[in-house]
Amino acid sequence: MNRLVLSVSLLGLAACDVVDLRPMLATVTAPEALVPSSAVAAPILTAKERLVLAIEGQGCELNKDNVGVILSDATISADELQSIIPQLQAEGRVAVKDTGAIRVNSSNCI
């Protein structure tokens, strides 16, 4: 039975006219050409923005247990961290706890 269905299907396909779609494909524009180049480029984040995002990604708090991961995620050095934290604190974007941990104040960290 399966052979009969397959044979009939193949005969039906053989009777059809095959349309060459290659000329139509030549006129199709690549999707990259439809998007402005400015929309493709990722925004460049500052060291402060990268640090805040990295802290948010680690539970909204920078502490002695996760400082290495946060520095790596934010792609900053310990020296840069020392200069960025006072700036973020002055802007009200972080708070330093009594324990020495640094908590981010953002809509993602409530």
C-alpha cells in the first residue's frame, strides 16, 4: 500500500511543471541591508553602567564573595572599582552597607 501511494505521488510530481525560482531569489535583498547600520551596533556602555549591570546580575549586591565575578563581568579592574564606587554613591546609585557590601539602587534592585 505504501509503495502504491509513493508511486502515485512521484508520478504526480513528475507531471508537474518545475518552476525555476533562481531569478526571483537574485532580487531578494539580504536582511542586513534592510536594517540601518546604527541599529545593528550594540550600545557602548561606560564602566559605571557595566558595573551596575554586573552587580544587578549578582543579586544587586557587591560583596567579598562575588567581587571577582562582578569585576570580570563589568570588565573593570579593582583600581577602577575604587574610583567608580564614590561616583555612583554621589549619584545615589549605590549605597555602602555597614558590612562593607555595596547595594545598587535601581528599578531592577528593589
